[in-house]
Amino acid sequence: MHDSSSRGEPSQARAGTAVTTARVVNGRGTVTLLRVVAAVACLETLVQGLLAGMLLNGDVDSIDPHGFNAYVFELLAFLQVAAAVLLWRSNRWLTWPLKAAVGILAATFAQTALGLVSSLAAHVTLGVALCAMETVFVVRALALRADSPATPA
């Protein structure tokens, strides 16, 4: 079994012992950027759900804000990928944020396409899944620990 040290290099763990993964990464600024963008994107999914619920309740005037908000979420998902790339560049061993952000972006494009063709059942289901994915992404991003800045000697 292998676990990860604070720099991502594998270290040996004995069989039967608990494996812990320290999530200490380089780049306090990039970790903060990823957290902020992910949190705003997560809130955006909740706004989308609210607007969708209003639409399903018969408020036809909420269709335009829902459509506009979809493009705002796509932009946030793209920014989330950019932040994940920046984090990955200084932490090549840390791949989950980039993989997850690209997956969320792809799902977001699929979500928009399903909405444009009025595939309501698939659109609502994927919307709920996107909200869950974004929530998990935020929780995992908050679990990352950035290196503290070096103190001058």
C-alpha cells in the first residue's frame, strides 16, 4: 500500500494500517483561487435550481434568467478548470482537481444542450447531479492545505 506524503511522493505503509493522505500543496494563492471559484460555482448551481423550480411551478418569466444563469455557470466552470490547471502546474502529483473540473465542464455543456432541446427529464437529473458534483468539489478543495509561506531567516 502507498500513501502520499505532503509532497505527493509515495511512502510505504504496512498492510492493515490506516492510510492517510496529507493534502499539503504548493501555492496558497492558487488553492484560494480554486476554492473561491468553486464556491461561487456551487452557489450558482443552487440559484439555477431555484430558477428551475420557479419555472416548473409555472413562472414562465424565470426562463430567461435561468438561461442567462446557465451561461454564467459555464463561465465559472471554465474558470474552475483554469484554476485547477494553475494548481496542477505547481503540484503535478495532484490531478483530481483538474480531472473533476474538466468533468464538471463537460457535464455543464451537456446540461446546456439538454436544456436547449427541452429534454426535461435528463436536464433536471443532470442539474441535480451537477449540484452534487460541485458540492463535493468544494468540500475536497476546502480540505486542501497550502504550504505556509517561508519565513525569512
